[in-house]
Amino acid sequence: MGKGAKKKTGSQERGESQLTLKLAEFVRLNLMRFVIEEGMKALDRVLEDDRVALCGSAHAKRSDGQAVRWGHAEGRLVMGGHRVVVRKPRVRQDGKEAELPSWAAFADEDPLDERTCEQMVLGVSTRNYDRSLEPLPDELGAHGASKSAVSRRFVAMTSRQLGRWMQQDLSELDLVALMLDGIVVAKHTVVIALGFDKTGKKHPLGLWMGETENAVVCGELLDNLIDRGLDPLLPYLFVIDGSKALRKAIRERFGARSLVQRCQYHKRQNVIGHLPKRLHRSVGKALRDAHHSCSRKAAKTRLQKLAKQLLEDHPDAAASIKEGLDETLTLKDMGLPPALEKTLSTTNPIENLNGSIRTVSSRVKRWRSGSMIKRWVATGVLEAQRGFHRVKGCKGIPILIDALKQNAAAVDGVDQQRQAA
């Protein structure tokens, strides 16, 4: 600093800072106005070019059958999450209104529906939707951002999304494994199916709703998947949380040719739930160590030993370990990469999907109907799909496919022997 320079006081610095902020706000607002005004001029030119292409210039001689100019009318387009009023040129031909090609493209309302859905998914309420948008000049007559208008658009958009999703053809997906699990929303259970194809890519397949996760609901979901192209004659790996209703529905529709892997995490939680808190840590560690054993035989031996140790003082915990024990070890000895075996030994992937559903639907204060529940669950599923990655260890999926084929061949062989006998 030079000798003759004066040091600025705190009040001077604050004043300059406030002036800078005001200047930045002025530039922002005026830049936006400039962009909008120039954009509207460009729109007018494009629409007028369309009219010239149909009718010729304003004072050109018109030939028989050629379209004629018919003044202007108010039209509405989507801009920044609003609808705005635009001066639209009119054309008539053969006594009927002729559509301008550019107007047909600009007037598509899907961008507004998508913006509304995006805002709702991000947690903006219908009441605050208008406040979340950039203000537009008054002369544009911005509207369509009221609570009721936003709600109607969201319902329509999510209904279409749910309909398209639940009608998706599954025959071309080359599915290898399916995870099924239920989530409780507003005292209703929604069972969701997540599929894994031959490349390890995840696909949300569908949902079904009921009062509880019973065999009827699970069966109807599987029937829906079969109707949409899931071949029940092919062998699959089903990963489930241990629900007897799910197990029964799978057995009835896919038989023994498909394998079932019971979620090891749910099994640990079920066992620990029968024990006093002082044993949770030690027994939980023993179960994890057993599930991570290098072979099926070693894992089964360790689990049976643990059940024997608990039998005298905690018989229910011991019974829980024994229940479905073999199906908690289905993937053992297949030779799968550790990462793939770990992923498919639990329902964690679908639990993460359920977390997305809870996040998206957390702002709903009043559930009015079952269709509303299904729409919001589907919205959460499709939002989660945007962040899906291939399953870890996906290069080992051919090993899983071979194991499923070998099991199916063995089952078919046994069936043929029984028929021959």
C-alpha cells in the first residue's frame, strides 16, 4: 500500500459489498429478461416462417387451395416450470385450422410434467412449487404453478409412469436372478421385484400391493411377471428375505428347477431377535463367520454347532438357525467371485431401493388411496433406477448360469426316473 493511500473502514467495505450484491442481482434479473425477450422474438420469427411456408408472404397472390392467414390467437407454451401466454399466428386451409409444425413441437406439455415430477421427487411440496421456480415477466402471463395444477400434473405423470412400467415386456431382458421383498407404506405391504440380467444390470420389474406379504399377493406379482414374459420353465436364482409366503409362491410357479437363496442378513436379525442383548454381538459375529466360510460343508457345520450351543438356554434362537439353513447357503461351492456371492446372499440391493422409496415418499402427509401408494412407490423405484450400477462381481454371472442349468438338469433327470418307475 502506498504512503498516501487511506485504509478503508469497515463500514465502507460493507457498503461496497452490498453494492456488489445489488449489482449482481440487477444483472441476473436483466440478463434473464433479455434472454426471454430475445427468445420470444426468435419464436415469433420461427412461427412466422412456418406461416410463410404455408401461405406465402403477407401480400403475395394466393393460388386456389392454398392456406390463408387468419390473424392471431392466444396460445400457451411451457417455460421455466410455468405455462406462459404467447401470440400465436393462425392459418386456415379448406375451412379448417391448419397446425404450424413448429408450434406443435413447442406446445408439447411433457417438459412441464417432467419438471413437476422432478421437483416433487426432490422434495418440493405442491404448496411451495411456485416459489421454487424463477420468476417470469408479468407480461408473459405465467400460470399453471398453483397447488392444484401441480398436483393434477403429478398424478397424471406418475400414473402414466406406473402404467408403462407395469406393462414392460420382460422377455428380452435375459434375467438370471430375481430379488423379492416387501415394504410397508401407510399400513399396506408392497412387494417389489428386482431382476439381474446376464450382464449384471439391474432392472426393477414390478410391484404388487396387499394388506400383508401373504402368498396371494406374492403369487399375483409372480403371475404378473410371467404374463409379461418371464419364462417359468427357465431356471432362476430367487433371493428372498425368508418369507414363507414368497417361498411357497416361488415353489408353486417355478418348481425345483429354480434355486432360492435366503437372505443371510435377515436370518442373522431373526436369530438375534430371540436372544438377550448381551449375546447379540457374539452370536452375530459367529453367524457372519459361518456364512463367510470357504465351503458349504464348513458353513453348515459351524451353524449346526452354534445351534447346539444355544439349544438349552435359547431354543427359539436355535430353531431359527436350523430353519431354512440349507437355503441360506445355496450359493456356497458354486465358485462365484466373492463380491458376487456376497451381493446375492442378501437382499441389500432391494433394501437400498426401498430406502429410495422412503426418501421420495417421506413428505407425503396423507395417503388417500391404494393407487396413490402404488404411484409413489413406483416413482421412488424409477428414481432409484437412475443411480443403478451393475452388480459387483458381474463377471462371474456365467458361473451362476452354469450352476442353475446343472441344477435344472439334475431335477429333470430325477423327474424322468420317477416317471419311468
